[in-house]
Amino acid sequence: MMLQEENDKLHEKLMQLRLVSRAKCCLIAERGMSEAEAHRYIEKNAMDTRRDRAEIAQEILDSYDPSGV
């Protein structure tokens, strides 16, 4: 039971890291930021708004969604 919970936590963390990584790639491609600048942008917005980095990353990805949603 404990191993399953640990596995679930690690899986969630990995998904968050992938989301942040995709958002950084988007900032690099769309805004011409360096990787360090993109990382700092996400971190600073998360701290300033007291939200999780994954939430900020999802907003970034949603704002550059080519389908216009």
C-alpha cells in the first residue's frame, strides 16, 4: 500500500516536471528566451502568485495553444 502511494507521488511529480519542461520549450520558441530565463519566468510567476509551477506552466501552454482555445 505504501509503495503504491509512493509510486503515485513520483508519477505525479514526473508529470509536473514534463509540463514545466514543455512550457519552458514554448517560452524559448515563442519569446526567444534562454532556458535559464524561461525557468526563472515560471519560478517567479509561481512565487509571485503563490501557485504551483505546474499551474503556471499549464497557463503558458494554454496561451500558446494553436487551436485558439
